[in-house]
Amino acid sequence: MNGIDAMAEVAAQSRRLVISCERGQGETGPGVLVAVQDAGMVRMTSRLLFEPFFTTKRDGLGMGLSIARSIAEAHGGRLWARRKRGSRTHFLPPASGASDPRI
């Protein structure tokens, strides 16, 4: 929803939301790297993006990404963002059954 909301001010023909996943390597071993990239206006400060009550939305509370990061880290994963023609948010949960060669 953050990616979709971020593109509200972008011309319709320029809106693009890309969700991808691939093998990743976390601190606790292999996992699945999930990335969400939007073409929204870049107003974020990576350093503040996950701080409680920081928001770039008019009607935002600034709690969603902070809570999501806390949940990811509590389960041994990571959640971070980078600027890249909009923003790209990455989520790397730990793999359960990491010894399974299909992961």
C-alpha cells in the first residue's frame, strides 16, 4: 500500500509498481529477498523512513514501516529501503527449512 500511495501524485502513465523475489543471503543464512519498487515521488530520507511517526503522506501516521521492521527483525529478518527512481523497499525473512535445496 505504501508504494501505491506514494504514486498518487505521479502521472498515470508513469505509475509502475514492481514486486520481485529472489534468493538472498541474510545474517542467519539463506532466505528469500522480496523487493517492492514504486515510481513515486522521492521525498524519503532513508535514515528517517522507519522511525515511528515519520511519514511522507498527508494522512499518514508513520507507524506502518516502523512496525513492519520490528516484526521482521523479531523473526530474524531485515527490512530496508533505497532510493531508485522512486523507492525500493527490501524484505529478507529468514528461510525456514533452509537446508531444502528448493529454497
